[in-house]
Amino acid sequence: MNGAHDLGGAMGFGPVEPEPEDVRFHAGWEPLVLALTLAAARPGCWSIDESRHARESLPPPVYLTLTYYEIWLAATEKLLVTHGLVGADELEAGRPLRPRADAPAALDAGSVARVLATGAPTERDAAGTPRFAPGDRVRARVMHPRGHTRLPRYVRGRSGTVEAHRGTHVLPDARAHGLGECPEPLYTVVFTGPELWGPDADPTTTVSVDAWESYLEPV
């Protein structure tokens, strides 16, 4: 969706300030939110795509005034209420008001690292021949879906070159809304800076985007 999260190329938000890779948290409560988000997903009521959509669909005045982990917390609360694991009244009260919903047993500490490392692979068997191959020129479709998508706004309508075929993967646009996996070929497409930002862009800049087949059309 064209939400407040899709800020690539937007002006007025200040410079991007990269941080050292080992700087992951800025306050003591942030690791707790990360742990809560992962634990809340344990019952399997939602996919990673639905969780991303929950964050992206926060109202812009809310999204743009929250910090990174505040956004995660707001989205997790939204998912818990939507799937009936927690009531909105319980969030307001800050305590349970009824017996808890059935859920899988909590992971023991020794299993957490293994489960996180295993993840939830999205690659699936191919159902046909990929439409594109490395070296093909393609254009990102101009699309404005009301639901979830992984195609950034700033590449839509722009032409690039397929760098690699990454196999067949679950389509986030479908799974985020409970519409099944709808697996499609996935490609890495490289766009030049001038193609994206115009003649004033650094000609040596390139941007690589992983794009599902339905996002692309041949040039």
C-alpha cells in the first residue's frame, strides 16, 4: 500500500545515518518489544507478511511519530486484538480480563535460537518456466494496491535489468491478506541512479530490488 512507511526517495526527512552493525537497541525496553513480537507470533495466527502489513497500515500521523520499536509494539497489539488473542479492553486495562486463549506451549530457552535460525522458508517448487532471465530489461509496473506489496513506490514505472532469478517464492501481496501463498518467480532487478532520480543523480549509483514476477513487465 502507499503508506507512510514507503519513504524511499522522499525529501524532507533528513539524512540517512548508518549505525554500527552491533548497535541494535537504544533503550532498555526495546529488546523486550522484540521478544514480545516474536513470542506473540508463536501461535502461528499470522504470517510475516501480515505482520509487515500491520505495521505499514498504521495511520500516517501515528507511524511517523513513533520510533522503530514503538511501531513494532503498536502492530503487535493490533494483531493480537484482530486474531482474538487479547481484547482491546485488556490492553486498556493492562491485565487479563478473561481466561487466556489456547496457544502452543512456550519455547524453552534452549530451543529459541534453533527455532529462530530455522525461520519460515518461503521458497516453493516452480510451477512453470520463469518469464524473465538474467540480462533481460524489465519495467516495474505502475501499481497502487490498497493492500500489502513489496514493490517500492520509487521504482514503479522505472526500467532496470534482471541480475538474477532467485527461485519461486510465496507472494507477500497474497499471503498478507489470507489469500494463500500464490508462489511466483522472484528476481533481483538493478536500477541505475539516473533512471530512478533523474540526470542529477550520481551515475555510479545502483539500487537492487527483489521483485516478484507480477511486479514486472518486459521492456
